[in-house]
Amino acid sequence: LPRISNIILTICLIPLSVLIILDWKLRPKSQKQGFKNILQNIFQWPLMPLATLVLSVLPGLHSHTRLLFGRQLEYKTTAKKATN
């Protein structure tokens, strides 16, 4: 299993590298200049998995944990007004 996951993750580096290069090439010149912008671009890609975890995995984990402990899921709807 470690060898297979190593191969899969290595293969995934190729599209990630392409995405990083395309992102850099398609940015306007104003975002490519300056130390602050370059530093921000360097840190944005390694932080992407953490952002994905926080924004997509944790809400699902929260709802499954609520169900595990017997608490109900609540859906709150808002009243809508018809516009003419």
C-alpha cells in the first residue's frame, strides 16, 4: 500500500505542477511583481490542502458526528418574497 500511494501521489504532482505554471502565466503583471505578491503566491499552493480540509471536510465531519451522538440535523429555511 505505501508503494501504491507513493506512485499515485507522484503522478498527482504532474497536474499540480501544470496548474501552478498556468496560474503564474495567466496572472496579470501587477500580481507577478513585488516581494509581497511573490511570497503570497509561493505560500498559497502548499496551504491549499489545509483550506480544502477546513472548507469541505470539516462540515461533513461535523454533521456525521452529530448523527453519531444522536443529535438531529437542523435545516433552517428563510422566507422568500416574490418580486414583480
